[in-house]
Amino acid sequence: MVKWKPIKSIWFLTHVAATVFVAPFVLSISAFSVFVVLTVITLCFGHSLGMHRLLIHRSYECPKWMEYLFVYLGVLVGMSGPIGMIIQHDLRDWAQRQPQCHDYLLHGSKILKDGWWQLNCDLELNNPPEFIIEKEVSLNRFYLFVEKKWIFQQLILAIPLFLIGGISWLVWGISVRIVISVGGHWLIGYFAHNKGERTWKVEGAAVQGHNVRIAGLLSMGEAWHNNHHAYPGSAMLGLYSDEPDLGWWVLNILHNLGIVKNIKLPKELPFRSELVAEAENLDSRVERVPEDCKIAKFIRNGT
């Protein structure tokens, strides 16, 4: 049953109200710049690289300080705490692989209804599956703390933003950013499960992912969702040269610098007999591979 969740709903709608009724009247170049910079940092380093590719899928390894930093930036996106993100992702992932799936978990309703559900409600199952979260996360004091206090982590940004730029920086750096990030995450997820290109099909799955090309760059690579359904453990989401993946570009730089290691790519993942190629031009497409990075070389050598 889909149930309204007061805290989740009030949290999001409060920021929507600030975005609609306050943000337009306090807009400035500096406030908009703060919004853009913080949105890119929290979505790329936080949600995509931290929460999704690292914490949920463990598609690469990095030092613990970097893991904590990236996941914390993911918390600042304003969507959920780290453990909540894992539970929601695992439930949705499990459900979409079944022969049948609830409309809430497959984004199967009309867009307005789905938007209300996803941004204001949760699905409560009579017999939910059990998921075991690794002890390195479930018993970790840092993760337990930010899980319980994830909403209040915004104060880390809100206080200095207000002190430096006043109400303008506060509203654009917190409320507008949260609305665009969380709302955008839902919107891309809606289309990524309903419309778009498909390179692969997962036979037997109730839900097929779609690549939302128009959002490939803006989503930090997360919109290449058909690729992700095909290779969920891959650290690379934009698998071909014509699929921009900002998260992968950053990861490739970090790998060149020697900070990140053991990156998982599609060819290194276990064979999936249920995975079938659908695209007719697959053989002619150029696959993306790890490559030497001029930025990393400059940082290492200064040349």
C-alpha cells in the first residue's frame, strides 16, 4: 500500500514553496552560481559516485576518507540517509527483476500521480523481502549518525551560505538545489523506466531500463539507465563514446591519480544469460574504456 509520509512530504514541499515563492525575488548572479556549483558537486561526487556507484554497488574502491566524503555529499543532496538509500534501491531493484512489479516501484502510473507518490509517499508491503546490509555500513557509527540526522546535515551548508550571501544564497543553495536535485532524480527515473533508447533487454524482468539521452550529461551519467539495468555493477554508466558520463570522467581522473582502484567494468562482471542485445548497430559503436588523463598527468607532474 502506498502511504503518505509526513516528514518526507513536508520536507520536500517546504523547499518547493521556498523555490516558487521566494527564490525568484532574491535571484542574483552569485546565488545562481552557488546553486550550480553545489548542485554539480553534490550530485556528481555525492549521489552518483558516492551513494550509487560506491555505497550501493561497490563498483570501485577508494580510501575510507573519500568514501565518507562522497557519501556525505550524497546526504547533502537532500534525498535520504545512506542506509535509507540502500534499502530503497535494493527494494526497487529486487521488485523490477520480478515477473510482476507494483506501479510505485516501476513508475507505472501517470506522471502526476507518480510524482506525488515518489516525492511524498512510501510503499509498504505486507511481506517485504529481507535485505542484509553489510556490517561495514549497518554498524558504522558515521553512517548511523548521518542516517538519523540526514535532514539536519543541511545546516552544514545553510549556516555559512546565510552568513556569506544572506537569504538569496540560502534559498538558492539549499531549497532550489534540493528541489531540482530530488525532483530531477524522480523525473529522470520516471522516463528511464518508461521511454527512451534501449540497447539491452533483461529477459524475465517486469521492468526494462531506458537511456534518456537528453539528460545524460545533466544527470552525471545516471540517465544511461538501460546500461545500468544491463550491468548494475559497472562503475561506468555511459558505456559508449556518444554517451557522456561526467561521473565516469571524474572516476577516470581519480583512477589515473592512483586514488581509486579495482574499478568494475561490464566485461569484468559475471555473465548474465538473461541479458539480450537489442540495438542493431551495436557492433559499430565505440565502447568507452579507461584512458590516460591529461588532467591527472598535469596534477602529478605539473606539465
